[in-house]
Amino acid sequence: MKSLLQACAHISNHLDYTKKARKSDDEWLETQLRIVGPVAPGADGAVLASQLNKYFR
């Protein structure tokens, strides 16, 4: 039981670290997607797949 709890704690710590380490990347991507351009009236605000692709290279 103790080993299982230690393993869960290790996973939790790693996830917390990853979340903090990637926060600036997430904020940058969010900003880039926000400035892609205005959304046409009635549009759902989705970014085109071709535009998303360039952010994940």
C-alpha cells in the first residue's frame, strides 16, 4: 500500500511540475491564437487547421 501511495505522489508531483513548466508555452500559444484575426459575425471563432499546424511544428 505504501508503494502505491508513493507512486501516486510521484505522478502527482510530476504533473504539477509539468503544468508549471509549460504555463508560459500555453500563455504564448493562447496569445498567438487570440491575435490571428477578428472573428466574423456568426462564426464560432475556431482557428483553421492550417493555422494551428504552424504552432505545433
